[in-house]
Amino acid sequence: MPRKTLQFEAGDSFELPAVGGRALPRRVFTEIFYDTAGGRLGLAGFVLRRQIENGKGLWRLSVVCDGVPTLDVETPGGPAGPPEELRELVSAASAGFELTPVLRARTHATGLRVKAGSRSLAKISVASITLLDGQRTTGSFSEIELERLAATRKELARLELALRKSGANPTNGAGPLEQALAREPQPELPLPSTSLEQLRPYLREQYARMLAHDPGVRIGKDPEDLHQMRVATRRLRSVLNTAAPILDPAWVTEMRSELAWLGGELGPARDLDVLIPYLREEAGRLDPADRKALAPLFKKLTNSRAVARRGVLRALRSERYLALLASIEAAAAGPPPGGAGSLRAEVKNEFKRLRKAMRQVEEAPTDEAIHQARIKGKRARYATELLEDELGKPGVKLLAAAKEFQDAAGEQHDAVVAEARIRALLRGIRAQRTALAAGILVSRQRDRRDAAAAALPKAWRRYEEAAGKVWA
């Protein structure tokens, strides 16, 4: 299926093709863009602006990570500067540096709702943008957006072709406005070893993901933001352990300790983000009386989630968190070197540790043995990601097998944790109906645990076979 929205750019003389439909309302507004002196927001994929239309001001923050929008929020506000709530949302990316106006633009917006009879096929939005320095024009261009509504694949392709014939070109990434806002990153200094050069982009990527999802975690509406930030934190801690022999040992110890602190602050809330919807879905399969009997347990879970979220916000608002981000940023520019060694050899060693853990599982498949194998499987997967470009197609297959193994081991662990959590929730609950309904959920977790444990050997065989083609 085609993308829902296609974006184009064109010269300021662009005119809409005659494709039929109803004109969209014309709008004229001015935007003032804010950033730090060094362009920290732009480098992190943040766009902070104040839009003035018909005398009214509206502040807007947009965030993009890996080319995908992760956040778009608006709030009213005056010209004195960004509202406090937006200052907090950009606090990690700005690192406390002052936010000042860096660009001013005037936009004439128009467009067309393309129709075929009573069907609205698509919406074409055209923004004719003029960049201003005082009253002086420094550049002008048009940005065009084709949003699919009810158009078929063929109809959308025909509209795209009409736009191209009128002079619109796909942006394939940042458009002219983003380019005008962009700041060139500092040139990277060469590192003393190939292994450190391989490590640097991975650190940079995880740091970027932490920054991109930080505002969403603070808002708290989409659980995926917390998930992505926690995963980035875990990845960093794991790969620093793998790469420890080639890094400064004291620095690694301190960084892993601080990452463990942050992971510990994020973990309880994320675990509940997963557990609560899962248990609600399971409870939804019970009869109404049993569902009602479980209400006290869900109340406890909801209260725990509120407490955990307050802990997350305290952590993100702390100086300790900002100091950790500063350390990660510095490491992404140049990891502190330690002993000589090969990153490839260290990555291979992670798989050897996993193989040893799986031998323990094969001898005695206890919950704890599988849990340890799960941890080592995750470390081996994250370590392999460091060499993904180097390993080629065999590496892609290895990572796919690693994820399958991790999913099976994770499912088993989640079932064990869910059962333990249900039992803990029953403390202080005397209602027999509640205990009976909870017992049904516990029984299902045992079935889930056993099914995942039964799937683990097959996933391990595929993983081991894929690893043999890479590490042989």
C-alpha cells in the first residue's frame, strides 16, 4: 500500500494542477523558529516554532526520529518565549542552553480537496514559504503535501504524476524549510582504532533515540515512547559491557552504573504499561462476574502505575539525568579508549556466553536458567547490532533469529512475572470471588509459560544455526 502522505517541494511559482475538487481555505501566517545558539534542537530532530495568524499566537513542537514523526504538540502562548511546558519537553535536547529565535518565515497556505463525485480522494496542501531577515527576503519555495483519503492506488499515482508534471519534486527527506533550519554537526575526529569507529555510530543512534522519545515520555500519552527510551538505555548499557575491553574501564563502570539507575527508574512504569493491558485483555475473556471481582486488583495496578510515572518524571527532571545525557553525547563523539582488542571478538564472546547458558537450560530448564539465557540472548543480539553493516546478509538472518529467540524467552519470563504479580496483588484481598478469578489468570500464565518454554528449543536451534554461519 502506498504511503498515506507524500511530500514534495517546488519553486515559489508552483501552481496546483487542474485535478478537480474543492479549494481549501486560504491562510496567511508567520512563524518564528527557536533553537539554541549551536542548533541543538535541529540536530536532535526537534522543530520549535511560534505561529502567528490573525493576531493569535500558537506554539508548536515537532519531533522526528529516523525520518518518522514521534511527536507534534501545540499550545497557546505569547511572544516572550516558549511556554514552560514546551521548555520542559525540549530540556533534554537543549541541555539547558538558551532558546532564541533563529529563523522567521511567512507562509501563504492553500490547497485542494480532490473529489470524484461524492468521494474525497485526497487532500493537496500547498505552503508557499518566504524566509525573512527583518523585512528582507532571503529565500522562497513551496512545500506540497499529498494526503491520501479514499483514493485507490491508481488514483493516488495519477495525482502524484500530475504534481510532478507541475514541477513538484519528492523531498526524500528534509525539505527546504528543514534545510534552512539545519545545523551542520561538528566534524568527527578520527578515533585510534577501527573498533572504536564501529562503536561510535551505535552510541550516537541510541543517544538520538533517547532525546527523540524524551518529550513523549514526559507527556505520557503513548507508552511506546517510554518503551523506546528504556530500550535505548538498555542497549547502551549492554554494548558498553560488550565493548568494555576496548574502553576506559573506570568510565565504563561509571556509565553502566548511571544507565542502570535510569533503567531502574523507567522499568517499573514500562513493565506496568505492558502488564495492565495484557491482564485486562485476559480478564475480558472471563464472565462478567469474574471481571467485576478483579476490579480491586486493577485498582492496585493503576495506583502503582501512577506512582511509577511520578518516579519517571522525577528522574527526567533531575540534574543526574542531564549529566548522564551529556556523558553519552560526549561518548557518541568519541568513546574513551582503553585496551587494545577487537570488537568483533567481543561480540562473538557474547554468543559463546549465550551458548553456555543454553547448555544449562538444556540440562535443567528452570525458570531461572531460562531467565539467565534471556539476558545473555539480549546482550548477544545488541552486540551483533554493532556489526550489522559489516556482517551483511548472514548478519541480518542472525539478528532475525536472535529476535525470535528473545521473543520466546521473553514470553516465558513475562508469564512468570505476571503470575508472581497476580499473587502479590492478592495480598490483603479477602473476597473469595476475586481469589478464584485471579486463580484462573494464574493458571493461564502457567500455560503461557509452558508454551513459551516449549518453543524455546526450536528458536535456539535456528539461532545457533544462523550464528554458525557468521561466527564459524
